[in-house]
Amino acid sequence: MKIDWAALGSVFGVSLVVTVALVGLFTLGVAGLSKQEAAAAQGGSAGLARTGAYACFALCAAAVAFGIYLIVV
């Protein structure tokens, strides 16, 4: 059996980068929601933080859906 080490390394590298990016995006969403809650507690409005958080969560969901699509098709 011959293993293509370059292809294996490429898959590992791309998987690592996408995983870190997806976790970072989710973290930004959670941080945006916490900022929105903090602003609401102080009596202010943080519509931009909520919109950004929802956008981050939507991008996470889109990335997961795309991954599932790649596996199925």
C-alpha cells in the first residue's frame, strides 16, 4: 500500500484551518450575544451586536450544511 503523504498533509491542514475558523466564528457569535445582553441590562440598545452574532451563527450553520452536502453528494 502506498500512502500519498502530500495529500494527507493537505487534508489535515485544510481541516485544521476550517475547524479553527468555525470555532472562532461561533465564539464571535457568543461574544456578540453577551455584549447585547450587557447593553440591554444597562438600558441601551445593541442591535448591531445581535445582528453580528446572528450572522456568525448563520455562517456556522452554512458551513456545517455545506460539509454535510459534500459528504452526501
